[in-house]
Amino acid sequence: MWPFLALTALAALVGILYRWRRQSREQQARIAELDQRLRESNERFRRELEQEHAGQEVIFDCMIEGLVVLDSEGRIRLINQAVENLFQLNAEARGRTLLEAFRRHELQDLANRASAQGQALGLELTLDGPSPRCLAINATAFHDTGGTQRGVILVFHDVTRLNELEATRREFVANVSHELRTPITIIKGYVETLLDGARNDPQLSLKFLQTIEKHTNRLTFLIEDLLTISQLEEGRIVVNHQWGQLHTLVAKVLEDFASRAAARNIALANQVPESLALRADLDRLQQVLVNLIDNAIKYGRAGGHVSVAARILGAQDSPERIEISVTDDGPGIPKESIDRIFERFYRVDTARSREQGGTGLGLSIVKHIVQAHGGDVSAESQPGKGTTFRLTLPGEPPSPPVR
Ligand code: ADP
């Protein structure tokens, strides 16, 4: 009996051992499979992280704003291209402190304060050099989900252009206020004097009323010029190209100025070839001619000459550009002023310009109109000998038409 039992027990044992072995093999295979899957998913995760990181770097480098991220020890962990360009950093900045990388105490101090105070702080910094830049920098401490401070982020905005625009705006408002106040003060003064009794003197009344009229006209011109310039600067004026004879247009403008020129004994000459046809916004071109001829008569020499000429640049049948010039033989414009006369409100002799009813905006309007046509304007002057304003317009209208 016992051999049978022993055999049965042995068989059962072999069965158990066999099952164990099979199970163990299966488990090993499963473990190997799990291990493989884990490896693959780790690899995938690593690649995704790397891609994400590279993507972030690309995004950071595409940013117009500069960005620097400091770790909890105040060392640079991330820095984008915009900052490297702004500060012209050549050496590797990662791993260094702000002071080591930028050599600017203000930056290090800003980051230290933002870190210590745990709040956003700002700073304006000027970078000297051939083209100085003005930067607005914001620094903020950042924290992990547990609330532990992990570092500081600094964002750099280049506000140079913004500051320039703001300065131009302030200067423009100051100029306009001044230009408006001067005639208004004069008008008010004369009106008060008339009311105080001067009106009883007919001769004095007439003189005062003429002065009031002159300054009222000046205000009207100023407001008209301001409206024109604001429309031109906002691009609200559409250039309506049409064909016209330049000689005829110049003749019309010169005729309008005949009495003003005669009052200063100035001879006007139309030297534009009669055959010259051009395509431009003729109303706007007339405004350009009016402003230039008006100046030539105003600032030219009493008893002198003012002439308007034109020529075709390039082939006659397909002109590349048409050049129009207005020349006087007056005292001219000093060398140091020639580049500035197209600026709004710039005058060589402010008192003289105001006395002549000038607004200081005439040449600025000329420049805008010519540029809206796709052209250019410049001035040449020889002090004591005279001035030539030269404008060139495209022979064909720009396509699509420039507004
Ligand atoms: P304004 O209303 O003062 O004439 P403009 O913009 O037309 O303003 O001209 C700017 C300044 O340029 C004038 O104030 C004057 O000093 C100078 N200027 C313009 N044209 C001439 C010229 N033909 N000869 C001398 N100076 C000129």
C-alpha cells in the first residue's frame, strides 16, 4: 500500500513543482514584459519632456519680451534670445547670477527685493550704446504648489519706441497749446482794450480790428493745418490719382499768389514744360505747391525771384519719376536747420514765421502728402543765395494705390 501512496505523493509533488515552475516562468515573462513596458513608457516620457522643453525654448526665443528665470539660489536657469540680444551677452549666462552675467547692480538688486518681498516689482533701465534702449523690467517670485518659493522670473520690455512716441505726443500737445494760446491772448487783449473805450476812436478801432482779424486768420489756418496733419498721419486721406497737366496746375497756383508776390516785388516763373502730364492727386499736389510757393514768397528776398520747374527722370515715354522743384533766391536756410524743417512746428525764425501767419506745419504737410504718393521731398539751400525744395513723385501710381 505504501509504495502506491508514496508514488501518489511523488506525483502530486512533481505536479506542484511543475505548476510552480510554470507559474514562475509566466511570472518572469510578465515581469520582463512589465519591465519592457516601463522602459518604453519612460523613454516616451523622456522624449516628450525633451520635446516639450525644446518647444518651450523655441517659444521663449520667439518672444519679443526678454525673459530670465532664476532658480531658488538666484542662478540663471533660463534666458531667452531677446535678453541676450538686448544686452549683447556673448558668454553662457546659465548657471550664473544676474550680477555675474549682466554686470548690472540694479538688476541683481531688483531680483533680490522681488525674492525677499515675494511680490512683483518694476524697474526702468537705460542701455547706453550707439542706439540707446530704454527697458521696463518686471520681477516676480514664483512658488510651487506647496507654496515654497522656487525662484524669480524677470520680464524685459523694450519701451524705447513707446517713450519716444510719448515724448513726441507731449511736445506736440505743448506746441499746439502754445500756438493756440498766443493768438487768443492777443485777440483777448485787443477786445478788452476796445471795450475799455478804444472803440470810441475810429482810427484805433480799425487798427485793432485788423490785428484781431489777422490773428483770427492765424487760428483758422492753424486749425485747418492741424486737421489736415491728423488726417494724413492717421492715413485717413485717400490719394485719388488722376491725370493732369502740371504746367496748368502751377499756373493756377502762381496766379493765386500774384498779388502777394507783387507786394514784395517778387517775380514768379512757371518753368514746367507744357507737355508734362502726370498722374497724382491733383488737389493734394496743389496743396503741396501752395505751401512751397507760399514759403518761397514769405521767406524769399523782396525784389527776388521764385520759380517752379519740373523734369522727367528716366525714359520720356515711361517716366520712372517726375521731379518738381520750387526755387527762391532768398536768405536760405542754415545748414543745421535743413534736416529739421520738415518736423512739425520747427521754424528757423519763430517770430518771423508767426509774423507771417505761419503755423509751422506747412512743410510737414508737404512731406506727408508726397510720401502718401510714394514720393520723396528734400531741401537744398545755400545761405545768402536761396533755397530749392525738390520733390519726386513716381512716374506711375503705386499699385495698389498708397493711401
Ligand atoms: P511756417 O508756417 O513757419 O512757414 P513751414 O513748415 O512751412 O512752417 O516751414 C518751416 C520753416 O522752414 C519756416 O518757419 C522757415 O523758417 C523755414 N523755411 C521754409 N521755407 C523756406 C524758404 N523757402 N526759405 C527760407 N526758409 C524757409
